[in-house]
Amino acid sequence: MASLTTFGNDLFTGKRSFNFVGNRKIWFSVAILLVVASILVPVVKGGFNLGIEFTGGSQFTVNSIEDTDQNKATDAVASVVPDAVSKVTTVGDSAIRVQTNQLTPADTNDVTAALAQAYDVPESEVTTSFIGASWGQDVTKQAITGLVVFLALAFLTMALYFRTWKMSAAAMIALLDVLVITLGVYALSGFEISPAAIIGFLTILGYSLYDTVVVFDKIRENTTEDGDNAPRTFAESVNLAVNQTLVRSINTSIVAALPVASILIIGDFLLGAETLRDISLSLFVGILVATYSTIFVAAPLYALFRQNEPEIKKRDARVLATRARSSSESAVVPAV
């Protein structure tokens, strides 16, 4: 614990430092690769695994069963509708959920009877429901609308608070980075995108923005307090702020990720609760990616946006000139 405290103090005072801003070309290259890969994954895999809420279809739930063999459900559906596309999942220890494309009322009744016979339960233990694709379209439209409104309000609020649109732009790019990578992980894992997952996606944007604002607030403090007599260049002040908040960012992400990981493991492997699994995966991945994005994307990007401003260039040139003069003076050896 003492060593960790010393490590944090060294980062805060600048005695020890990681050059996040100076190595931004590396981080930006990694970020671009991750984003491109996240876009290509669903393209290669043929799209996302969308839930029935977005595609529409019929759903059957067989309860109070002793044998959770999914092949029985697949065969039962195929015996009634041979060309039906079915998706079977186990729910807990005593239930099976079967999702198919849209079936007629007659086919729905026949599939219900076939499932009851396959699992040796009364037909009353088989519940059916139908979800139209229009509902999923409405959810998608509302989610996109909510995302656009959120980004617009966040951009405006940050621009007013920090008094520069460049911080807002850097934060928004980092947010999109988080969203794209999280979607890429979803596509790679094959997890279903459900309304619960959409809620998770929107939630992690708030978390990412919070983490970015904390770091940016420290950046503003450093760059404002330095003034005209700054001992550091603008990029160095930004880098110092990232290092000063590094331990806090890591601790916050760990504290947030651990309970979410517990929910993911319990919900998926123990309870078979798909809602818990869907929302916890998006939160877990989003928390980790948000921490990475704030440190390696948002802060270096903000420094890049401002490095060519006349005042910043003038200040940096003065700092570098002072250093060069001090270095040359210290190199002079007095004659004996």
C-alpha cells in the first residue's frame, strides 16, 4: 500500500511520468486500428446478433422441464415448420426459450403442442408471444435520437464549462471511440443486442464522459495556473494532468468493473438471465474502454487540437528557449 501511495504521489508531483501526450501518434494508431477492426468484425460475421425485439418473430418458453436438451426444441420446430429459423437458449435450470421468425397462428399452436410433447410437459407450461419488427424499429429510432441529443447537449455543456469547443470535440471523439469498440466486442462475442444492451450502451457514454471531464478539469487547472511564467509546455501540462489523475481513473474503473463482472458471470453462467448478461457485458466492456479512451485518446487529442494556436506556440517557444539558455549556462565550466 505504501508503494502504491508513493507511486501516486510521484505521478502527481511529476517525479515519475508516463508520456501519454508525447507518444500520441502511437496511441492514435492503436485507436484507429481498434475502431477499424470493430467496424470490420460485424461486416465479416454478417452483422450483429440482433434480438427478437429488433427483428420481430415468435417466441416460445417451455417451463418446468427436466431435460434442457436444446436439440429437442430445434427438432420440434422443424417438424412443424421445416423452413423456420429457430434460436434456442436455456433459461435457468428448468426452462427453454425458442425464438423463430414470424409464424402463423396455426403454426404457433402446432409448435406449442410439439414443444410440450418433446419435453413431456402440459401445453399450459408453454407460453407464446409475438413481437412485431416495428417495435424494434421504434426502439432503434428512439435510441439513435437519444444518442444524438445526448452528444449535442454534452458538447454544448462542456464547451460552456471549459470555455473551449476543442475540449468538447476531443471528448465527443473519445465517446464515439468507446461506442464503436464496445459494439465491435459485442459483434465478436456473438452476444445478442437487446433493449437491455442498448441501455448499457447509453449508460457507458455517461460514465466515459464523467471520466473525461475529471481529467479535463485537471488539465484546465494546470494550464490556467501555469500562466505566462509556465515552467512546462502546453503538452507537458496536459500530460502532467493525465498522470495526476491516472491512479484515480484506474481505481474508479476497477471499482466499477468488478461488480459488473460479477453480474456478468452470475447472470450468464449461473442464472442464465439474458437481460443481466446483455446489459452487464456492455457496461463491463464500456468501463474498460472508457478509461483507455480518456487517457490515450481524449487528452492527447485535446493537446493536438491546441498546439498550433498562436498563444500556445508563443508560450511553448518561450519555455523551450528558457530551458535551452539554462542548459547552456549550466554547461559552462568556470576556468581554474
